[in-house]
Amino acid sequence: MGRPTIADIAERVGVSKGAVSFALNGRPGIAESTRARILQVAKEMNWRPHSAARALGGARADAAGLVIARPASTLGVEPFFAQLLSGLQAGLSARSVALHLMIVEDAAAEIEVYRDWASAHRVDGFIVVDLKVRDPRVEVLEELGVPAVVLGGPGRHGALSSVWADDREAMLSVADYLAALGHRRIAHVAGLPEFRHTQRRMRALRDSSRRLGLADTVSVTTDFSDAEGAAATRTLLSRPRRPTAIVYDSDVMALAGLGVAGEMGVRVPGELSIVAFDDSVLTRIAHPSITALSRDTVAYGRTLAEVMLELIDDPGRRRDVRTATPRLTVRESTAPPGSWQED
């Protein structure tokens, strides 16, 4: 049997198609007993509204869309995204709104999904992550006129709303802490260079170098994978004047860097201090445990969901929500440089 239609329901109940339409859309004009019978038959037949028909009628899809242009292999091992999605879905589910998630190859494919889902009314709004420098997605979403909220900031993103934490302030706090320990050669294993948050973190470290009088700072960009994090660490630790501290843009890369340091016989924290920009169970169970910037990522996702729901209710509204800056949690992987001594 094919997909049941309004005509099929009308034939089963013995009423007109107009009566079925009134019942399914909650409109007055039919007896409540008839409405109840129609709704029961629709449920028995597993009837679902057609997306195009919903769009023409102005009905909601009861779903938000999240399209991510990153390799699935890197996303699959990042606790940050797992926690963010957990909070996001929990927040949306409280209003019976689903999350449609798709992972694609690049920004062009992501934009194509935006256009497809918007035209078919698959979702009521979009959540945008990994904001890029001069991001083409902003203009496309403005053109589509669908509610959208960007994860990341600060600053305006056209007419789009945003939820963000201050990456710059967080990186400055890491640089201040490491400088206070006595580190003067600090490296940064960063994420993708086209991401705005990567650029903010790199600029913050450069600014700290001048402000704190550091002898040497360098940022090396990667794809966030453990493999590239490990490769960048090997390169940095092979330099004649290697860094005494490395800040990693993810917990996964920090763990990979810790492994490389052990492989190369570099003591952590005595000869090398390690800091992760994301905190997770990985940083807590590592040996030594890794100093990290901590935040409630599940709550971050819930805030994102709350803003998305507000925009769905009022598409003309714009929100700019700043969340708490991640705080440094000091663990065993950081110490003054040269603090390790032979027994």
C-alpha cells in the first residue's frame, strides 16, 4: 500500500476530503465526534502530512536542521560535539521538535542541503556551526528567510542570531597562566584556519606574546584530527628550541600530543606542559590528567535549542546570547618549565 492520503481517510470514514482537512489541521466546522473519528483513522493508517503540502499551508515541520561540513571520522571522536548534540536535542525535545542532522563534504554541499530542506519545508530553522571568515552561508540563509542561529561569535552575522562564548578571553587566560608558570615558548595546535574561532584564538596568542613578553609563540593549523594533532606535535618537539608548553584546540588532539611526547621521551609536565581547549572525560582520565578549559557543554546545547525555539515562534526576532567563558581547570599536565628532576 502506498502513502495514505486525505482521500483515503475520507473514504474510510465516509466523509468529504474537506472534513478530513478541517480535522487534521484543527480547524472548526465539523462535529467533535467526527473530528475524533477522523483523527483515529488517520492514526490507524499511519498518515503523515506531505512536506510540500505543509509548506503551502504554512504548517510547521516540528524540526530544526543541523548540517555539518566536517569529516565524519573527526566528529565521531569529539566529545564536545556529542555533549553539544545531547543538550541541543534535549532542549528541542522538550517542545517535541526533532533535530535533523546531516554530515556533508564541504560548504557547497551544506548550502545545497539548506536550499533543499527550506524549499521542502523539512525544517523550521537551521543551526549553523563552524562559522567561517566571510562565510557564504550567512547570505544564503538570509535569502531563504528561514530562522537561523549561529553557534559562535562575537559580532554580527548579518540578520542571523547567535549563541557564543568568548574564545579570545579563554585563550588569553591560558596564556596568562602559562606565562605565570614561567613559560616563554608557547605553541598552539589549532583547528581549521578558515574558522573564525580558530582565527580568534590565534590572534589572542599573538597579542599575548607582545603583552607578556614571550620569547616565541607559534600556531599550527590542523583538521582537528588526532593524526594531524600528533603530526603537529612531532614537528614542534623536533625544533631546536622546542616549546615548553602546547595549547591544543581540542581534547582529542591534546591526548594525541600527550602520546607523542611520551613516544619522544619528553616529560609531561616537567619538560612540556599541555593544555586542552575542550574539557571532557578524556582529559580527566589521561595520565597525567590534562589541564583544560571547562564549561557545561550540555547546557551550551540547551541554550542553543532555547534560542532556536524562540526564533521559530517569532521568525522576525534576533538574539545575541553570550554564554559563560570557559574556565581553566588546572590538572597534572602543567607545571613550571624544567620542573622535572631525576629521582
